[in-house]
Amino acid sequence: MARRPRPSASEGQSLQGLTVSPRHMLELLRETVPPVHPAGLPFILAGLALAILGRNHRWPRRTGLLAAGACAAFFRHPPRVPPARPGAVVAPADGLVCLADSAAPPAELKMGDTPLPRISIFLSIFDAHVLRAPVSGQVIAVQHRPGRFGSADLPSASDENERTSVRIRTESGAEVVAVQIAGLVARRIVCNARAGDKLSIGDTYGLIRFGSRLDIYLPPGAEPIVRVGQRAVAGETVLAELP
């Protein structure tokens, strides 16, 4: 009996009865591993460069690869599917709901000092730090205010830390404010939204490096439907319903 020739790498490899070609493996990898936000590419490339330059030495090679892998994980940009129902306000960030109260919006937005419903989300270094629009609407103001770099999990961080506020007005006239707050390690706020931009719910508009907090101010009458200690998923977890 003639022996069956072994398939070449280009023809595919058999795994438990399934034929997996290199092209299929690449497509599977793309579907399994989330893409990376462009802001993370310089950090990933720096780690890879260190690994290449120190390829003949154990510690530089390992350090470079570990740094590149850690940065790729930090700057991951996973796909999200926002809810379709009208009036939903979704979480702008992955993280832990650390506060649900009422407070005056950032003074630099000049919205007055009447307390509004507020929800705060704390992002650890293990959370995805890509930020998403909480509602669909037009950006009517973006304001940056310098400040401290204290621990972002403290209530005082909302008032004292460096921050960037984005004010969004929906078609119904309701206004939602998302405030990026720098933390003890996070010293770089990236906000790509500009006044006049139109955002759809779940759109990516920025990020914070590395570990931070995000405050959401809701219009009067909006009721938060999340509780302190709950995990939020950016672009998907509904924080509140607009009145």
C-alpha cells in the first residue's frame, strides 16, 4: 500500500481531525486577541526594540518581551456592542463603580453649582483604558484643568486631580458629562474629542495612562441603576436611563 504523503505547511496541519491552515490560524488570532489602541504602539515597540537589542542576553530579552506584552494588554481595544434602546447611558470605561452620589459638575464647564447625579468608575492598571462615549450626541465643550496626581480611588480626586471634561448634548437636549481624571500613576490624559464633534454611543474618544478614574454627571431626574462595587464594561454596561 502506498504511503499517503504528509501535507505541507501551506496545505494545513491536522489537529484532532481539523485542518488548520496558517491563514486560518492568523484569522483566529485576530478574533481572539483584541486590537491595540494606536497610543500604545510606541510603548509596545520600545519593549520589542529592547528585546531585539538584547536578544543575546537573557534579562534584556525577557524584560523587553514582558514590557511589550504588558503594554499590549494595557492598551487593548476590545470590540464592544452598545445597547440599542433609547435613553441608555453606558459606562465610558471598564472598572469598578466606586461612587454614586450627587455633586456639582466641573466649574470650568460653567454649568452652575446645582448638584447632579454622579457615578464614578475606578480603573486599575489591569482594566482596558480605552474610553467610550456614554451617549450619542454632539460635543459642545471640552475643558482641561491641571491639578494634582493623587490616588484616583479617593473621593477628593474628583476635585483636586488633573482632569479633562467632555460635555455631550443628545438630540433630546439632555446633557451628559464625562470627566477623565488622572491618578497616582496615570499622568497622561488623551482626549480626541473636540467641540462640534458628533459621537455615537460606544465610540472611542480617548484613554488615560496608566490607572485612573472617570466621573459621569447625569441630567436632573436621571436615576443610576448600578451600585457601588459593581463591575462596569465600557460601551455595554448601562449606568442610567435618561429622563
